Amino acid sequence: MANFQSVLLVGCGNMAGAMLQGWLAAGFDPARFAVFDPFARDIPEGVRRLDALPQGETFDAILLGVKPQLLAEVAPQIAPLAGPDTVLLSILAGVELAVLQDRFPQAGGIVRLMPNLSAALGKSPIAVAALGLDPAAQDAAVALLAPLGTPELVAEAQFDLVTALAGSGPAFVYRFIDALGQGAAALGLPEAEARRLALATVEGAAALAAVSPHDPGELARRVASPGGVTQAGLDTLDEREALGRLIAETLRAARDRSAQMAAEARSKG
């Protein structure tokens, strides 16, 4: 278990597939991974594809990547594989550690994760909450996740909000990029050109923010000159705190849905 040399992925959809892609891009041996997913089409070369869950085989880790609403159906099939020498990793939105422990009582430890699709590029924030792991096993789990981005231990009480921010956040950023391009197109820029410029603008701004010693708010202030072009646009965004209030409401809606899903999972436990 210590180095997670064998990992079984149960479900290999968009998110689990992105994680697998990130591990392989980081140089992990494909032979370390096995995938059980009857609906997965393109399994990377060298990764073992399973037509059925193996009997009598032990894995260092099992990554649970099915849809959350399928947990009650698949847990009885997976539980026999999740013994004391196996750590269960879960990316099921809204499914709490206590629910997972109830479903997989013999597992050597349980780790709840919230990555996003940037894991494929090694750029995902990854919220991590663990149960039943000693410090060495917890460090090993974090090391396994490190090639996918930035693992960060988070209190499980904050997971619904972290899910809204780091898990759903990319979709909100994509919507902003789209709106930026559409806004320029509506004002007369050719649509394809507007989309390219919007994407390049956000990509460059994010890259600079990632390495700057200044926080994004300060960077915005430094870009804008009093009475200038940028300040005129910022004044519109800042009017009545419109942007801040919109983002807060967006995160609240996503957080509350995550909490609702957690309650639903508990009720089915």
C-alpha cells in the first residue's frame, strides 16, 4: 500500500480518465493501473482493461469514479476487494467519508478527493480528506496525487464549498471566457478572432497571476490607470459589487447542491 504500485479504477469517465491521463503523462508505468468500466472506450495503451471485477486480487488503491447515485448499486461488488491492505479513493461528489466507511468497512483507509479536469495536465487543485490512514499512508496518498496538481488537506466540513470552488470552478471560468469573447463579438470583432483573443487573454492572465507575488486584486489595480481604459471597464464590473455578488451566488448555489447530494447519500446509507 505504501507506494500505491497497483491502482484499480472503477469507472473511468471524464474525471477519473483525466486523473489516469495525468498519471501517465507524469511518467507512471501504465502497468500500475487497471480499469473496470464497461462503458469506457479508449483505455490508454498498457493499462489493463478488466471485463469483470477480479476475484482474489489485491490492489494498493481503488479509485471509485462512478456516478454518485450508483454507489449503493456498485458498493457491494467492490467491497470484497477493499480489504485492510487497500485504500479507497473516492471522487464521488457529495459522498462523505462516513458514508464511504459504512459501505467499505474493511478498507485500510478512505480518502475523499475533489479534483477537476485539469488533473490531465497536472494543474488541478485537489481537495483531500482522509479517514483511517496513519501519517505515512496519508503522505503516500498525497504523493500519489501530487503529479495531478496541488493536493491540499481540507476539513471535510468545507468540502461542499471546496467542491463549488475547485471542482465546479473551471466551468465558471469557461463561461467567463465565452462571455468575454461573445461580448467582443457583439461589439463588432469577428467571432472567431474574439474567441481566440479571449482565450489567450485569460490564459496569459492566469499564468502571470500564478507566478506574481501580488494577489489578483492587486494585479487588477496595477493594470488600471486612473481615468484610463482598463479602469473604465473595472468600474462597470465593480458597480454595486455586481461581479462579486454574482460569483458569491454562483458558489453558493453549487455548494448548496453539493450539500443536498451529501444528505441524499446519507439517507441511502
